[in-house]
Amino acid sequence: MSARADVLVVGAGPTGLTTALQAHDNGATVRIVERRPDPFRPSRAMVMHSRTLESLRPLGVTAGLLDRADRAPRAELHLGTRRVSAQLAGAALRDTAFPHLTMLRQMDVEEVLTGALKTRGVEVERGVEFAGLRQDATAAHVVLRRDGRFEEAACRFVAACDGPDSTGRRIAGIGWQGAPYREQVVLADAELDGDLTPDVMHVVAARPGLVFLFALGEGATWRILATRPWQRGGAPFGQPGQAVPAAEVQRILDAAGLAVGVRRLAWSAQVRLQHRLAHAFRRGRLFLAGDAAHTHSPAAAQGMNTGILDAVNLGWKLAFARGLRPHATLLDSYELERRPVARHVLALTHLVFFAEASTSPLPTLLRGTLVPLLAPTFPLLLKDPHLMAQVVRLLSQRWVRYRHSRLSVQGSPGGPGPRPGDRLPDEDLVCDGRTVRLHALTARPGIHLLLERDGPELDDTLLGGHVTVHRVSSWTGRGLLAARPDGHVGFRCGAGDIRGLRAWLDLVH
């Protein structure tokens, strides 16, 4: 390291790349290392949710992600002998620019984020392993290993985003509670012959478990994801294990009732699954994010998305805390805000995976008997945009709020609108004589201070760095709202509570 970095990020998956980008764009110097010499392929994640896209928008990468995505995905549900089509876009959500599920491979996410870092002069250092850590009052002193040689370097903070088998978590001595699943996932890329609607996600509810077919394969047209009882595969949890022969993949498709044949199997693996949560997300100057902090089944497409949301929460805090003050409240807030979210996500994925994959009598009965019987009602349900909106809200984690965080401060007097800790909703407003969407106005790094029409005039010396001020003429009143870099409200008051604003800025600067 030629110069001491503020933040060392360990791991170059979506979580690590986002952490590095969020920290950099909010003022930190960043270094990112990855022990693998090449990017991990094939992709494990296939879906990006609306809240994730919102959170990435200030980093200038959303357009690049959407250029590679299917923004209007369609699905075909195979329910016994019946097929039901579903449009997964156009949910009745007015407070977001992304009212839909987005089909997007992890490979594409990593390439866009890596490219964004490169344009900022930050290169991913591959083949570099995090091997040791010593901390003192001023720095984290790390040991890195490359090609058998060791390097010692210092930084202010380490963000361990290195997956469920995290070296950072082990070095920090942080416990890892949970258990393995009795089921596993089979992944494969294949060319299939048969009656399959092209460019559509196919979902099959069968007694043995759910089978998904995505038209997003990397070695062939179709990516197959299926669940089955655990079998020995030898690889660590979450990593591709032994290959699954084409005949075995064919048996899985046959058991699901799909009249398709495997013409060519490009790649396959069996993957062991677990549900676990780290006892802590921080140990001194080391922080855990993504799968290093929590890991679960692929049910409900939460893994990549939750990791990215960890990263946008953590990255700006590490950047703002690079000064000489201890910033205890700011740094402690990461675990206090994100660990409860991880517990809720684990509960959600555990429940969904039980319904999707468990071989217990009840879910087997539901998948094999009850779901096909209810098939005639599905077309009406899936065409209801308000029902789809509730699904998108749940899966995208728009329910996450940090009202009990010490960074969520209500000034005096209180005001209308979102409460401190809530996600800042998108809406039309008038600013500087033009109509604009709120999230477009705040689509840049840093804190955004939104003043109501008659709100106070502010002295720039009060604000410090990383603060952009907007006067919203369509918001009547004398109040103000401060939005954090991760899109959550930090401070709110119904009048010009300058003292309260100054105290809040002192917490986060």
C-alpha cells in the first residue's frame, strides 16, 4: 500500500464492491482485495429488488445495471397440468422509480460495480488474501498474502465482505450461530428441448420441491435451480460442489412434471445451504457485511440484495468516521441498525424455503396437491397490481426503518412526512422552478438537506462537508429534513431547529 487507506475492503463480490464504492464516493480512500485470482462464476444471484436499485442510484451505477437487466420480467407458473402467466413489472408503487422485480445476474452486477471503481482509480487486487489483523487506538494493522509473500499495511477500518466462510469473522473471533439445511440446491446451465416459452422465468411447484428455470444461463440458454434432499458434495457451504450428471438433472426435471429434455449440460453443481447469523457485526475496527455477517437460503432472492443494503449503510459511515474523533455513535449504529434486519430476513427466507423445499409432509402436500387445486385463482391474483405491490414491498425490504437508531433524531417541533429512520420515499416536487422527482434530486453521494419553502437560510459553515442543500418550493412550511447517504431520513423538524440540526450533523460528521 503506497499510502495508508481509510478503508480496506476484503472481498470483491457485490457487497464488497458496493462498500468500496460507497466509502469512496463519500470521501474515503479505499483499497479492495480479493483472494480469488478471477471473479467467481457462474452467478448465484439472479434478482435485484427496487430498494437495492434506489440505494445504488447515488453511486451512478443504476443506469449501467438496468442496461443489462430485464426490467419487465415475465414468469410462467407450472401448477400441475395448468400454466399461469404472470407479469412481474408494473406494481402499483408510486414512490419509487423501480416498481418491479428486476432480473439481473450477479455477474453483471459485479462487472458494473468493478468498472465504476476502476473509473475512480480503484482497482480490485486479486489473488490477495487477508491473513492477519492487529488493532490499536489509531489503526487496524493487517497482514496480506500474495503469491506466498506477506505484506503488512495499516488502515483505519477493515470491511470483511468475504462470504460465509469469512476469514475476517474468524480472525476477529466472532461467533456464528445457526444450522445447516437438510436440503441442498442443484444449479445447472443447460440447453433444453421441449415446450418452454422462451425468455420467461418458469417456476414449477412439485412434490419434491420447487424448480426454477431462468433464461439467464452463462454457459447455455437456461439456468436451472432446483432443491432436493442434501447429498454429499464436499464443498464449503454456499460454494459449488460436485457436478450433477445430466441424467440426474433430467430426473429432477421429470419429477417436476416438465416435458423437457436436457440436450446439452454446460455446467452443474450441488450447493450446501445453511442459515446463520454472526454474534456481532463489529469487533473494534473490523466490520462484517453481507454473507460474512448472515447467510441463508436463496429463497425470496434476499442474499445479494441484503448484502448490498448492508454495504450502503456501512460505507458512508466508515467514510465520515475517518477524522480524528472516535465517532462511537456513528460506528456503533451499523450493527444496531443492520443486525435486526438480518434477523428478519433470516426468518423470512427460512419460512419461504420451508414452503419451497422442505420434504416434510405439510409443505409436500401443499406443493403437490393444494397448489394445483388453487391454480384457477392464480390468474386473478397475479393481475392485481396492488397485490404485486405488496410482494415487491416485502421482497425489496422497503419495510426496513431505523427509528430506534441514535442517528434518527426528531427535532422540535415535529413535522409531517417520513419519520427519522424511515426510507425517504420518492415523489414529484418543485425545486429551483422545475418539477423533479425527489430521488433524482438526491441521486448523488452525501447528505441531502431538504428545506421546506419557508425554511431557514443556512450558513454553509454550519453544515460542513458532504452536505447538499435543496429548497423545495412545493413543500409548504418552515421545516427541514436531512436524508442520509443511504436514503434514510436522519433528522426531521417542523421548523428551523438549527441547534438540533447542528447536533445531528455532529453525530455523523
